[in-house]
Amino acid sequence: MRVIMTGGGTGGHIYPAIAIADKIVERSNDTEVLFVGTTHGLEKDLVPHAGYEIRFITVRGLNRKNLLKNFKVLAEYNKGKKQAKKIIEEFRPDVVIGTGGYASGPVVRVAAAMGIPSYIQEQNAFPGVTNKMLEKHVKKVFLGFEEAEKYFKHPEKHVVTGNPVRADFFNFDRNESRKKLGLSDDDFMLLSFGGSQGAGRINRAMIDVVRKYNGEKNMQVYFATGKAYYDPVMTEIGDMAIETADNIHIMEYISDMQVYLSAADLVVARSGALTVSEIAICGRPSILVPSPNVTGDHQTFNAKAIADKGGAVLMPEPELSGESLCKEIEKLRTDNERLAEMAVNARKSAPMDATDIIYYSLIT
């Protein structure tokens, strides 16, 4: 089977594509996978690191602040379609799968017009613009959340799969992960991160969390700031004359997230689709702070999909402060029964076989 995977920009579009590709390679002999993305998205680094070849096209998203600049966006889109056609003609795929982001638009659209079986995977409970536009052109739409169905128009194409997540998140051993991080049975581990780009508002609130729990026995705080935020966070902590003790672990980025998530007792995070899915698969209680700066407020829909089932606390960003976050963390930390219940409910919300469902949908 020859497969083109396309999508990108953020890890939320790229990691599901990699998970799908890994499953196809695992299940199908003589499989060849080619990724198509852009040079200004994270795919240019993440895809080669995962062991796949990638080629690039020219395309970018609409500029909603300056509509005049969209003339250039349209010109780039048309250029991207020509580049996509050339790549498709050269590679001759049996199927094309888009996982969202700007790159997937022209690639999936051109492939479908050429009669190549084409599919899209939507991670969010509120779909992105690109996938809503592509729905009528593809054979099937793989949905990360059942709640997304009402925003599409062709229910006969919908397959609710859950979000594709890398196998590492299913194969974790919680005790081994905690041992790897040097945690004792008595340690309560708090993990905070803001996605691949970081989150400034969560970081500011977490500085107060660091101050509150600095040096506290049996409390371990792991705080990933995002690469762009690391220096400002460390500067602010220094300006506040906080000398961090051994129980405070501040880092730019976490590459082996499955280790940290599986070891955590409580997670503070944004509610990107992939983050929510990974937290659920690891069965971890969480405080989810949706970003308000995303199309259609889709992170709130993602957070509600797990919070409404009792697996997470949804904290809207306007309600987020250092004080409110510390209060919620302390309330949960001292309520073992509720944490255990949240863990069970989070796990029940997890997509358990998304990549298998997608694979078998491709071959039937």
C-alpha cells in the first residue's frame, strides 16, 4: 500500500498522522508512506524524527485580521495545489489521509479530484475549517470526538474512532514511569504543560504554584513552560527571589510525554484534542484550561467532552489565576477518592483502538 499522509502546523495535527502511519506500516506488508506538509510547521522536524520521508508544498492559512493579505494566501494555495498534484503524480498513492492544518487542504482536494480514495481525520470536538470544507470530497471522516458529528453535513461518511495516539501511550507502566522519575510511593506528582507551543497564562499561574509548593515534602512539581517561555519564566522566578528546591522541576519541553503523564497524579494543561486524548488514555485526573485563542473555541468543546464525564475539571481562562489554580490543586490533592474516580472516568473517555478502526476502514 502506498499512502500519503498530509497535515501539520502543530503537534496536534502531526502526531495523529504519525500514529496512523505507524499502524498502517505495522499491519500492511510492503507499505510506503510519504508525508506532505509545509516548511513553517512542526512537521518538518517531527516527521523525519519519526522515520518518514516528507515533501513540502507552499500554503498558509487565511489572515482574518487583514483581508487584503488573503490575495497572497489564495495565490499560495493555487501554487500549493500544483505542487501537490506533482507530488501525487510522482508518488502514485493508493490512499491519501489528511489530519488537518493548512497543508492537508490542497493535497486532499487534488487527490480526491484525481479519483484517489481520500480520507480526513478530525481531532477536535469542534471541527476545523479545512476539514469542514473537505468533507464533501472524501470517502470517510474519522472523528476524534462523537460531539463533532453535528458540525459536519454528511453523517453517512462519519466514523467515530477517537483520536489516534502513538503506541507508547498504551504501553506504559505507571510504576516503571514513577521509578524512572525517582518518585516514591508517597510523592504526589503534579504535571503542568501548555502543549507544543506552551501557554503564557498557565505559566503565570504556575509560578504561584511553584512558590506555594516549593520545598514541600512529598510534593513533586513538573512544569514544562514551552521553549519560548522558559527564559521569561525563570527570570520572573528569580525576580521573586524564589530559590527552587529539589521538588520543583522546570523544563522547556517534554519529549517523552508518556512517561510523565503516566507517572502523574494530577495534570494541568490546555485542552488541545491530542492532549485530552493522551491524558485520557493514561487515565489521569486533570485541570483543563481551554485556550480562547482558537477557531470556534474548539478547546472548550474538547475539555467538556471529558469534564462532562467526570474525568477532568474545566477551568475557563478568565477564571484562571495563581490563587484559583492553587486552590483547585489543593482541593483535589487532598481528596483521594475523587482523584481515583476522575482517573477511572478519564480512562473511560479514552479512544482505545482508533488507529485499528482507521486502518480497517481503509482496506474495507
